[in-house]
Amino acid sequence: MGDTLCPGRTRGPRLSDAPRTVDVRVGSSTDALTPISVASRSLAARWPQWLALGLVVAAAVLADQATKHIVSSQLGLDEQVHVVGPFAIHHVENSGIAFGLFAGATPLVTALTALAVGWMLVFFARSGARHPVLPVALGLLIGGSASNLVDRIRLGHVTDFLDFRYWPAFNLADTFIVVGVAILFVAVFFDGARAR
């Protein structure tokens, strides 16, 4: 005879007697009871990040190649045009890396630049969604490096023309590389400060 609540009335099966059903939800642990404390999301670059990276790389390469072409077609080698103060447009050829470093080591510089560009692309593929400035920062780095790499492979040197007299001449690609590194540094610094 079932449990009685009051005379003449019986209670149905208790809730604890019913078979337990497991409600498994996305994001829960395998037993559907223990919550996952830290939600993990992929940091791999998705199509919006790849699109932004591609646009920045293309703009950097086009701007750098266009300015180099204008300078080399309008000025003879070692000719210059004074602009203002210590700044001049000075047509020079550089077989090294940024600001004339490692001049004369073109094959080594070319190989190292190609490796650096490849590493940056792999890094972006794995971490492109980590921070919103990564497509811009790495786009400038890859675009500047790739544009100078194309010149080294095609010509054996790069054309430099921005001359401030007290600093070795450089080009837009070098500027993009420096600005890209600066953006990365500022982003990492502020992220670290915010995390404290």
C-alpha cells in the first residue's frame, strides 16, 4: 500500500523514485553537472582578420612600391632633392636590411626576411583573433618586409630615399615595419597594464 497523506488518499511515486535523466548541454562537463570554470575560445584568425590583414599588406606594398618607382624614375642614383630642414629625398640603394644594416649580405638578408614573413603568417593564422590590432600591426610588418623582399629578389637591393641627414636613408617599407612593431608593443603594454 502506498504512503498515505490523509485517510483514504494515497500519494503517487516520490520524485526520488523516478529514473534520473541526464541533461547534457553544450559547454558543460561530461556529467552535465560540473560547470567548466574557464571557457576556451579559439584564437585562430578567421576570415574578417584575414581580410583586414590582406588589405593592410596590399596597401603597404602598393604604397612602398609606388614611392620607390617614383624616386628611381625621377632621380638618378645618389641624387637628392632638399625638402625642409634636414629632410631630403635622396635616391640610394641598400643591399642590407632597414637603415643600411648588414649591407652586402643580400642572400642571408633575403633568406632571413622570407623566414620572418613565413613565421608572421603562421603566428597570425594561430593567434589572429587574440587582439583587434593584430591585423594592422602584422599587416604593416608583413607588407613592409614583403615589399623589401620582392626588391631584393628582383633587383638585389632596395631603394631608400627618406633621408634625415643624421640617420641612414630608409623607405616606406622600413617605416611600416617600425610602426607595426610600435603598435604591437603598445598593445601588449596596455594589455599587461589592464591585467594587473
